[in-house]
Amino acid sequence: MVATALDATPSNPALELFQLKGETALVTGGSRGIGAAIAIALAQAGAAVIIAQRDVNNTATRDAIRAAGGSAEVVAADLGDVSDAKEVFGRALDVADVSILVNCGGILRRNDSVDIEVDEWNSVLDVNLNSLFFLSQAAGKHFIPKGRGTIINVASLNSFVGGSRVASYAAAKAAVTSLTKALSNEWSKHNIRVNAIAPGSIATDINTDLRGNPELYANRLSGIPGGRWGEPRDFAGPAVFLASRASQYITGETLIVDGGAMGKGPI
């Protein structure tokens, strides 16, 4: 029977609400950085994990999960090719019945806006927005008849601020937050929750060049009340929370994980 509302939050002991035993999560971008931390965290909470990545020979995250006694598999995904991204959810279903989708795959290209060419612009939007939508669409088609499902999109602090020399990235990530709300508006009645996580300044490969510039690094650090850059492991708890029944009545929201930078603003 198709659901017509969000399920009620179970009256279980609080810590049990965070358990993901019996769930299967498909995570894009799970081979490194924030995506890897999220995949490992979901496995630690009891979920079986399927990692969608372009380089299927990089099995570091899968192997780490298995070494800890968890269940993990890898499927191929080229998010730069939207036609391929449309097939990723189906590949995951060939492995297991997916109930959680985490859209974490992303790229960033720093460039002056006056110098951005069409191919560069489109490549950033294809990975960060277009492929994310079509993966979510495939998930929705699977979740709606089942009357349950959870989607977590990874947005960015650039969803709310324009940043500098990242016009394509900021545009895509701003769209992700609005898309998160739009999908939630349509699918909540089917007991499908759609939320997003917005990272601030995080020490990952995507920021290697910026962190290597002492002036830029210090400037960014000065805007973080928490006094440090974030680490991928800072996303373990937020991801498990949004994937689990602990957030059963939360949908259409974007959880900012930034050490307080958004709250501080420019002052």
C-alpha cells in the first residue's frame, strides 16, 4: 500500500532510532573525503553500503567497511555523463534493494567568471546538479511504490554565499538546496524524506589548492567561530541522523555543517 504521509517516529529508546540495520545505502562520491566518511558511518550504524564511483579499482572505502565487519560493494558511476548517471541506481538495485540515497559526488573548478567556457560550466553542473537530479529521480521511482525511502544531498556553504571564482559551483549548489525542497514537497506524502547537508570549509581534496595558500587559508579560518577547518569525519553523525528514524519528521531541510561560519557572517 502506498504511503500518504510520513511514518510516525517510533517510540523506541532514543539511541535505537539511529540504527540502520536492514537498510541499504547507495553513496556517490564515496571513494574519498566526505563521501567516504559518510559511507563508513552508515555502515557503522548497520546499513549495507553500495559505493558508486568512477574508479572502480579504488576499493579503499569498501575495504575499510569490510575490514570492520560491514557490508560494502562498488558499482561504476560517471557523474560527468548524465546518461550514465541515469543508470547508476539500477546498477545498485542489481546488488541490493536500496532504501537510502546519498548524493555526495561533486567537482569544483576555480576560475574567473569572465573566463569560464561553456564546456567547463556544463561539466560542473552535470556532476553537481544534473546527475544528482536524475539519480534522485530514479530513487523516487523506486521508493514511491514501496512507500518509504531517504535521500540526502550534499550541498555547500556556497549554496547560500557566492564565494569567489566558483560561479558554476555556487550556482549548482544553490540549485541543490532548492531541489531538495522541491523533491521533499512532492514526495513527503509517500514517506520519502529528502534533506541536504551543506559543508563549510572542509579539509578535502577539493580544497587542496586553497589550503596550500597561507593567506587564503588564514582568511577562511578567521571566518570560522569554531576555530578550525572541518574534517570528513565531522559528517558521520549528521549523515546517520538524517538517514535514520531519529530524523523521521525532518524533510526539505539543509543542515549546515561549518563550525559556525554561516552564523557569523562577514562581521
